[in-house]
Amino acid sequence: MSQISKFFTPELLEKLFPPQRTDDFFEALFGDAADGAYDIELKFINDDLENKKIYFELHLLERPKKCLACNLTYGLPEVFSRHPIINIDGLIKDINELLGDTAETKSWSLRNTRQESNELHKIPLVIELE
């Protein structure tokens, strides 16, 4: 396990991408956070320091009595990459600060949504390091 792997605990990930951000996103999108079909959680997947990459995922988790599969989640990487509330640029800046002297972020990309199940969709976030 690398230094970076040990660093991204569930508690730290929740601070980087707090649950309130999902409600704020749906509030801006629909005018009411309760209309959102899913919650968004940031998950650390792994690092590949040899190839200078860190892998995360945004997990879209179906909310009770909502239908995640009925939503258009496949266009979300493009939406999330630009949306000011999701704020991937800010997230990357925060990660860069936390990495300190260990590594420095160079660029990032959101990959295509993967449907794990009707209740869980995943959007890979790949960070390239200097």
C-alpha cells in the first residue's frame, strides 16, 4: 500500500466531497434537493504511481423510493466536469494541497458512467500526476 493509498480514508473523502454537495446540486438543478434520485459519494479506488495516476470514483447511490436507473446518468461526466457545485476543479485543488510534497496533480478527467447495478452507477475520476 502506497503513502497515497493510506492517505485517502473514508473520513477524508467525506470532507473533500461532503454529502451536502449532493443536496446543493439537486437544489440548484430542480429547486428542491428532495427531487434528486441519488446521492453522490467520492471513493478512492487505487493509485498507479508508476504511471503517475490516482483513481477515484463518484458513486451515484439510489435514494429510497427513487429510480437511479430511470435517470440519464450517462451524460453526467460532462455535466459534473463543468458544474460549479460539483466543482471537480476545486476538488482537485484540495487533493493537490493534501498531497503536499508527496505528489502534484497535473490534469484530471471524468470517464464514462458505468452501471454497476440499478442502485449504483460509477463515474471514474482519473488524476494524472506531474
